[in-house]
Amino acid sequence: MNYKASLANISTIFRKELRSYFNSAVAYVVIVVFLAIVGWFHTSNLFLANVASLRLMFELIPVVFLFVIPAITMRLLSEEKKSGTIELLTTKPLHDIDIVFGKFLAAWALVGIALLLTLVYYLTIAALGDIDNGPVVGGYFGLLLMAGVYIGIGVLASSLTDNQVVAFIIGFVFVFIFFMLDKVLMYVPEGLTSIVEFLSVDYHFSNIARGVIDSRDVIYFLSLLGFTLYLTTLSLERRKW
């Protein structure tokens, strides 16, 4: 594989997809809804808690991700398959992995922009009192990793169907399962609790959000992300079989 050409292809698809988000209403709706939900709960509980902390925001955003991320990924490949443009893309000197990475990075960048805008809440808290920056850095880093995994799952779901609604439902179901795994341990046989807990996205995010970045948590996120993108590439290659 020509890696220079592959990087150029990924960059081209990334820019095209990111522009398509902002050329339509998708990016603006996602960002406004995301900030409105997070801002409402953040500000309404800020003075009740009377503590200079972003803990509530970092607990809320993973829940919002469950709905927002499947919504922004559902069209990435399903729309291409339905319109037939996926076949046009593959007639060009593009590999399936270039298409997958380019579209994934565009969705990840959109979520990153939405997270960047939440720094206004950090500035508000910092102006009101002393804030521990360790959990803040860990929280944002963990949210980016969590978003990456959820986007990987969403892109995989989008590759399985040409129907955007079905892609949304599949994506939501899988991210919800990974989110809930550490919350149903009481129903899991004792011998499997540690395994089920380790598979939970929210378990690893909670560790990082405390401000302690453990390599095991980072490796978990990167491994799951790589696995979902690999499965997505295989899913695209099915049409050639």
C-alpha cells in the first residue's frame, strides 16, 4: 500500500465529510442541541452543588453521546450505499480503509468541536472558584476516547445497512450496551463480573475522568476503536465477495 497516497485520500475524504456536515444543518443542530442539554443541566445544578467542579458535566455528556453520536454517524456509509456513490468512490484509487478512516475522523472532529465549545463552562467554573485541573484534563481526554469508540461503533452500524434509521438504531443499541455493562454487574454471575466490568466503556472513562490516566484504560479504548474500524472495513469489503 502507498501510505502517502492513502494519507492523501483520507485527508480528502475527511475534508469533504466535515464540509458536508457544515454545509447542511447537521453540524449546527448537533452542536446547538448538545450545548443546550449540557448547559441546562450544568447551570441548573451549579449553584445547588456549590462546588467548583465539572463532575456533573462529565457524568452527563456520556449519556448525551448515546443519542448524539449514532445520529451523526448513521448517514456516513448507509447514505453512500443507498445512493450508489459508494461504488463510485471505490472506482477511484481509494482503499476501503481510506474511506472508513476519512469518514470516522470527520465525525470525530465534529464531536471534538462540540466538546471544545464546552470550555466556556470550565471558564465559568474557574472564575467562580479554584478548580482541580487534573480531573478536567482527564475528563476531556476520556470523553474524546469515548467519542472515538462510539463513532467507530456508529460507522460500523452505518456500514451494515443502507437505511439511516436502522443504522441509528443499531448504533444506539451497541453503544448503550457498552455504556451499561458496569451497571448491571449485580445480574452477572460472580465469575464474570470482572470481565463484564472491564468491557464497559463507562468504567474506563470513569477511571480517566478522576485525573489518573492509566495505560490500561487508554489501550482498552484504542483497541476497541481499532477493532470497530477493522470490522467496518471488512463490512465494506463484503460487496466484493
